[in-house]
Amino acid sequence: MVWRKLALLIASLTAWQAVAQECALGMGGTPPEQIAELFQLEDWQQQRMHTWLEALEAENAPLQKKLDSLLEVHPQETPEQLTALGQKFEAIKEQMVGNSLRFDRLLLGIFRPGQYRKYEAVCREVGRMPLEPTSEAMLGPEDN
């Protein structure tokens, strides 16, 4: 059962193609229950994760609206227009992935040493570089 959950998490980690070599937890994409179970998060850690997920959703909601609007209104008749659309789409998507990575780092910042070692082992298994954990105190005022 644990290996099945590990395989699901690995699949979600490798699905984040946009982050290249970084080993994302995938906050906002991976079901929080999978993260909590795999890393055996304590109740207080799960509460923080859910708070951060709400904040991530709030930050990404306007970006998602921008994406939806872009796809609806951007001209798509010529190759040049499609290229421009793709570039705009990628820029917004990168912002969303960046937001997710920031919240991944926050969650990693409250991992116990054993939880972080397990995260590092999963990253090694999928050939990705572990993210450096951070704390809310290390974020700038515009990031809080």
C-alpha cells in the first residue's frame, strides 16, 4: 500500500515538467492526503499545509482567470498569433508553478528531519534535485 502511494507521488513529481530538475511536492496538484500520508505529517503540519493550499489557490485564482481569458480572446488564426499565445500562456503558467514551488518550500520547512530524508530519497529515486526548505520568516514582505 505504501509503495502504491509512493508511486503516485513519484508520478505527480515527474508530472511537473516545467520545474526541470527541481523535485516539487506539487502543492495544489498532488492531493494533500497523499502528501500527508506518505510523509506521515502530524496534525499541526497538515493544518499548516491546508492553510497554505488555500493561500496558493487564492494566489493562482487570478492567474487562472487570466489564462482562461487569454484562451478565449487571443487571436489564434496565424502561426505568429499562436506563438504569441503560447508565450503568454507559458509566462502565466510559470508564475503558477513558481507559486506552487514557494509553498512546497514552506511545507518542507516544517518537515521533521526524518520526513525530509524521506523526501530526499523520493527525489533521488526520480532523479530530481530536492528543494531547499524555507520558512515564512525568510519570505519578503511581498511574499507573505
